[in-house]
Amino acid sequence: MENDTIFVKPEDFIWDSVQREIRGKINGINFLVPTSELCLQSLRWDKTDFPREIQRVVENGFDGVVQTSKNGELIVSIREWQSRAFEQIEEGMIYQGSIMSVAPDAIFVDVNTLSVRVYATECSRARMNNVQHFFKPGDKVKVKIVKKDKDFPFHISGSRKEAYPSIAETTHNYEVGQYIYVKTCERLNNDGYWVEVTPSIPGILNGPEELLDLIHRGERIKVRIIKVDELGIKCKIAKWRLIG
């Protein structure tokens, strides 16, 4: 059974926060995941917060590799499984993932059970000063793998905005006068808003201040395009907003 991969459901194990190890029973056989064979990423025991990957393991279960058996007890390595997953992920490739957690300056996306950090500047080409206003755990997102770093506990950097085509690359023809839906981001000034047409296509929304005051960050609204260039799209609030 050595080097076999297994999936362990949350109800099959307990997390010992004192010994910092996982013990349980699967198919009637006792198993142990010692501290040395836990997750690769974010195990910072000097912090008071619960490590992100351990939280994920406790809530969702985990994949592991059976390394050896001692006294009838299996030794299971999450580290080895993640090491294999890390090798399979390729720089430059785009993956679908789900958000594990959100910080003011980054989102952490689960890709093949590995945590991919996407900084706020890589979340969108539209300005998002605090990504906690726009994302929540469980959201599905696409990310492009930008860098894999073995020297910094298998740190993986990703980009949401690079996972989507830019305005020059898109096959969609944006035209003046067209009505589209955008996602509002940060307030630009008294008469403008940063908006996201797509993660890779930013926009500027103009309109009377009294109407802009009715808009909330992260809201999806209908607008009319007034200008298109290589930098993005300028738009105005659609007429329905005036009476809605």
C-alpha cells in the first residue's frame, strides 16, 4: 500500500491541536499524519490565527500518500501529496479554483488543494483598494499561475486579471452606444467610478454625483458605452438607473 494515494473524509479523523498531528481510522486501520508530514504552505505556528491549510483540511478532508506502516498503523503524508500536486501545476496555465480566504490585499485560491495567492493588484485591472469588498470565500475564480517558488515553502503566485483576455485580445466587439453590465469598484472622484467590465478590461463610469452616490461597491449595474480605447471603456449610467 506504500505510495498509494488516499482521500480521508473529515469524519474519519481528529485534529490534535496540542500535538499538531492528525489521527484517525480508515477502513478499520489506524493512521497518523505527523507534524512533519502536514501541509506545505502557511504553517506558521508562532501566529495566533489558525493556519489556512489546516482549516481547509479540518473542514473538507484531505488527500495523502501512504508512506509506510508501523505496528499496524499507517503513516500518511499530506506534504508528499501536495509536493506531487505542486509539480503538476504549470506556470502560465489557467486554472479554475475557489476562494479559500480573503485579506485586504489578496485572495487565496484553492487550486488542486494548493493555495495560490492573488494580490489585489492582480485581481482586476480596475482599481480595488480592498478586495474584501468584492470577494468572499467560496467564490469561483479563474487564475493564471504566475510563479512557483520552491524556496519559499512552495509559494504560488497567481493572477485573476491575466486569466482573461484584454480589450485588444477579446473577440467581443465593444461599441459606443452599446449597453453592458459592469461591476462597480472604487470611487474615482465626485463624478466617476472605477468599474470592471471583465477582470482584464477596466472602465470609468461617469455620471451625476447624486446618482453615483446611490451606487455601492461590488454592485453589478447596466451602463452605456461612450468611448472605447486600448486602455478600457468609458461609460455612463444607463437610463433605467435614473428611474430605478
